[in-house]
Amino acid sequence: MFLNFDDAKHWVDVYSSRFKGDIPPLQMRICTKFKPEIGQVPSDVPLYSSYPLKFLAKLVAANIAMLLRR
């Protein structure tokens, strides 16, 4: 497996169908403004055209936890 973080993102895009067993439920869909015009995005969870404040708060909390090594 090769992971490249040159674009400054510290997360990796994954598809839930690639995992086996119990997986956490989907919480939100972000950056839906970049979806293909021919595709339809399900509205089973909240859709955000960019990065919502809730998502950014979770990222900041995760970064703080990593800095504190928890």
C-alpha cells in the first residue's frame, strides 16, 4: 500500500464496502459540490458542499488528542 500526503490532507479516502465486519455508520458527506453531474448522491445523511464546522471541530479535536498522545 502506498499513501501519499503531498496535498496536505491528513486523511485517506476509503470506501466502506472494502471493509469486513462492523463498521461505524456514515455521519456526513462533505464536498458534494464536486460530485459528478451524472451521478446522484443519496441523502441518507447530511450533505455539505464544503467543510462544515462540525467536521472541522472533529479534526481539531483529533489533532489535539494526537499532540497529547491519547
